[in-house]
Amino acid sequence: MIDLNSTIESLNALNKGTLMENLGIEYLETKDGFVAARMPIDQRTLQPAGILHGGSSLALAETIGGLGSMLLVNHEEFVVRGSHISANHVRPGVGKWVIAKANLIHRGKNTHLWDIEIFDEQNQLISSCRLTNFILPKNGNS
């Protein structure tokens, strides 16, 4: 089960065979209402112009915001599903890595709202994202 006591190693192991593994996303830190991860800027995450693809940034943002919500819910009773994500890309992503930090803004009964910022290696803002997750009862229809 995933919860706030999960180790970074066990969380990263969950990415085996997924989009997260294919994009090279690695979790760095988790705590109540916060998740940090990094993603390489390489052939897997670039657009043809040689800069970080905006879709890669969105995948990174949704990944860590989704994990953040999963760490906060009872998995026997609830599932987490992404509802809405938006982003403003403010600078091209170049270099070797980007670092993303997700902070919980709202922890409601049915929704979680996350603010996610993605930075380059010089700590310059690349993208600012907002993610809403639904927290749904586990009834087999989610």
C-alpha cells in the first residue's frame, strides 16, 4: 500500500513498466502535502526543436500531483483520478534535468488541488501547473 510511510525506493519501483519509467521520472521526496521529483531532458522528453516538450512537463506534473493525492487517501475506500490540469510554460527547458515540486493547496473530501512548479538545474521556473484530482469512493465504477 502507498502511504506517507512509503520509501522513495518503493515508490520509484512502482514506476516499472509505466509512462513514468519511460520518461525517466524519479521521485526525490515526499511528505504530507508535498512531492518532489526529477525528469531528464533527453531524447525521451524533447520536442523536435531540442527543448523540453510541454507534454513531458504535464506528464511530470500530473505524476507527482497524483502521487501526492494517493499518499493521502485510504486505498481500501478511495481511488484518485485526475480531473483537470493546466500549465503555463514560461521558459524553455534545457540542460540535463528538470525538478518538479508539488504543493497541496486544497485537501477536500472529494477533490485535491495541487500547485506544481517545474524548475531547471539553475532553479529557474520552466512551467507553472495546476492539477485537480477527484477522490472517488472505491466502488468498481471509477
